[in-house]
Amino acid sequence: MPPIVECVPNFSEGRDPAVTQAIITAITSVPEVLLLHQTMDHDHHRSVLTFAGPPDAVGEAALRAISTATNLIDLRQHTGVHPRIGATDVVPFIPIRDIDMDECARLARAIGQEVGTRLGIPVFLYEQAAVHQHRRRLETIRSGGLTGLASRMEHDPAWRPDFGPHHLHETAGATVIGARRPLIAFNVNLKTNDLSVAKDIARSVRESTGGLPCVKAIGVELVSRSMVQVAMNLTDYHVTPMHKAFQAVTAEATQRGVHVAESELIGLAPQAAFDQVAASSLRLEPFDPTSILETRIAHAMSSEQSPNQTLSDFLAAVAAATPTPGGGSVAAFVGALAASLGIMGARLGNRSDEEHRLMQLQNRLHQLVQEDVRAYGRLIDAYKIPKHDPKRPHTVATALHRATEIPLEIAESACDAGRLLYSLSRSAKSLVHSDLTVGLHMAIAAATAGCHTAKCNIKHLENHELIDDCLRRSTETERSLEELKRLC
């Protein structure tokens, strides 16, 4: 099996979904790279993306993402509570499977050199990729923000970047690139708007000021939610697991007469971290089982439907405790199987025209298995956009429309396959007649399922023209279905 590297870049944009989507598009344009997770935060004004794949592919995806962010993000116009020094603020590479930390460090240095040379952005290496130990820690590089870093770069020879120019990029600032172990970005929100409380608690729990080992913490204000937050990075969850960090923050808050509202996970976490404690004890709201790193990687890989994937893999992916692949993907797969039975019958009966058409339907239904996964994933992400974001309604509407069109197309294609199967069965020899009849029943089932899913989604559409078009297509497909059922 090929080695797998995870990359979790942080971008200084958390309010414009179009910018984040452009960066995602750049990442997913690289073959073999799997986008595992994305999150945006309005108050932090920050997006965190998680993707994985073979080292070379992940490196290329990181380069494309940094280039896109450089073109679209202007730090001169940026305000947010999270510390940052770059449009692409930090890019860590993490070993996941069949690759060691040294190889990830070499990848980080290679990408850092490319960013410095091609994009003209000063790059500082950190953690396991660091060349200068005095700036190994991310918070050391970020100290004083853009102004502090610019001053050090200008006046202190020890602060010349590892790659790129000796001055900040005009709009993109600087970028920190490195290699590290998996860390957990874990925040605890407090039922108060007193920022001093969050800052005091952060000071008490972080390692650098005498708190918990392997914990970094800051206190920030969440204006949009009228509360404050203790934002933490658990750099080694084996030393300080999530529940220990949560308990420490809770105890400090209680001493100050403040209640904990909830905790939240940013990005993904390894399975072992959840094995340490039941997720419910952390008050994760909402808890998403697909936040488990290994689960998301396995699911994303199975979703790619690679040539080497087995039926067992697909069944396991459907059975997993994840929202996708779901009913739409299963319907498409059943429709593709029905078309495959028709192809067999057409070949045995020397019916080249039907064979050609059924092959087209089989290929399209196979593609729709994955398109349904992606469409539903985008819909879930759209619903996660903060309700106060003015772009949320359009993003949700677009995603919902796509999530409606795909099951409609599944139903239409399955009906087309059903008609061809019936035509072939009328003149088929007894040897394959039964198989073609099975295919016909499967096509009817796939079309029925597609119509059901589409009608469920139509109820949530708001554009009347789209509603009318989807209802028309649904009605026509249901009419075709009734005809096929009578033929059975």
C-alpha cells in the first residue's frame, strides 16, 4: 500500500465561502488527494482544511492551495481573533501510514523552497522540519504578529527566513511550513462574554505558563456567539488527552463562577484519542463520528471507487457510521448493476445497439455513486455555515439543488436501463431471461429510490422555477416507472 501523508493547512479566511471553495478546488484538482474535512470560523476568520494522500500528490496539492490563497487573500484587509502571520498561515505535514517523520520533514522543506522561490513568500520551517531550533515552536514565530515578525526579519540576522525573500509578502505575509505529530485542536466555549476570564483560564492550563503538559492555549472572544473561548492545541494527546484538558478548563471556570457552554473539535482527531474517553463526556456539540481521522481516510478512499476496490469495501463504506455513501449512492450502484445484467444479455444476443446504450448508462450510474457522495457532503458543509453569513442561503440553495438533481438523474437513468432490459428480455433465450428479469426489477428499485430521495429534497427547495422543473422530471419518471411495473 502506498504511504499516506496528512496535511492540515490553516488559511486566514473564514467569512467568504467562495475563497475557501477556490482553495478546496485547487487541492482536489490533484489526483490521488482526498479532501477529508473543512471548517470555517467567522470570529477566528480562519479556515482549516484536511487532506491526505501519497507524499508527492499531497505536496503538489499544498502548493496549489498556497498559490490560490496568495491570489485571493489580502492580509491588509484581515481582522480576526486568531493569531496569524500569513494568508496561508501554517502548513503541517503529518505521517499517517508507511512514512516516517524524517520523510515528512523533507517534504516540508521541499515545499517551503518552492513557495519561497515561486511565490516570493518568506517561509519559516517549524517543529520536526525546523533548521533553527530557536524558532521550532509555531507560537515563537507568530510572536508579535505580522509587525513583530517583520521587525525581527529586518533587524535580527537570526530571523532570516529559511526560504524566500527577507521581507514579508505585501498581501500574503509569511508562511510557516513543517512536520509534526497529529495534534488535536480542541476548544471550550464559556457562557460569558468576559474575555479576561478566557485569557486567565488559558494562562492556567497551558504548558508554557505552568499548566498541563503538551497543551497550548489562548483566550479569544466569539462576538457572533456572545461568548468567549479557550482555544487549545493538544500537541500530544497521549500525555494530555481531551478529557483532561476539558476537566482542567471546567475546574478553572467553576472557580470563577462561569459555566461551560460546550466543547468543539476543529478538524479531525485520531481514533486513539476517542478511545481515551467517551465523546459524550466532552459535551461535543454536535459530535460527528466522521471526525475520527482513520474513519474519514478509509471512507474517502472507498468513496473514490478505485479500480482495486472490492464489493466488500463498498458494503463496509455504506455500513459505516457516516452519512455517506447513503441511499442515493446505493440506488445508483443498484442501477449500474441492473445495466450490467443488460449488457450481458445484449452481448449474448448480439444486440450491439442495446449493448452500447446500456454501457453508457452503466458508466453514468457508476459515476453518480460518487457524485451523490460529493453532493451530500457539500450540502452538509453548507448547513454548517454560520446562519448570520449572508452567503449561506445561496450556498445552501445551490448544494440542495445539486443534491436533488443527482437522485433525479439516477431515477431517469435507471428507468432507461429498465426499458432496455425489458426489450432484451422479450427475445432472450431462457438461459438469460431470468437474469434480465432480475435486472429489470433492480432497475425499478433504483428508479423508485431515486425518485423518493429527490422528492424528499424538493420539499426544501425555495426557487419556484427549480421546484417546477424537478417536479416535472419526477412526475415523468414516476409515469415511466408505472409502465415498467406493469410490464413485470
